[in-house]
Amino acid sequence: MTTATLPATAPSNTDVNDRTTHVVCCNADLALCGLDVSDEPVVPDGVGHDCIVCLDLEDQPCPRCGYTPEGDA
Ligand SMILES: [Zn+2]
Ligand SMILES: [Zn+2]
């Protein structure tokens, strides 16, 4: 499963609002959804479109480091 479905857009400061933003945990180069984000620019919160896979996984324990989001009883 290495097929990328995201468009390979060149990073720029003008299309930041059209970007998909991913969530990372212990590995800053690997998003929770499994996407390699080592080449993705860091964008502020609220910019771009949230990756729905990352959003879903954000509420679950990290499979790599075991980090558990707060509020989970
Ligand atoms: Zn993602
Ligand atoms: Zn982690």
C-alpha cells in the first residue's frame, strides 16, 4: 500500500489554503494516516483541509509509541 492518492503539488506559500493537513505524533515525517509528510510544509492550525483519516486516528492511541490522547477513560 504505497500508492499515493494525493495530488503532488509543489509547496508554495500561495496554495496553503488548498493543502491537506495531516497529524503527526512521534514521527514528524510520517502522518497518522501513513502518509510520508517529510516534504510537506508545516502550516498553522486552521489552514488547509484536515485529513479525515488523521482526524479519526488522532483520537486513538498511537500504534507506534502508544501515546493516548487525553480524555480517554
Ligand atoms: Zn493524514
Ligand atoms: Zn506516536
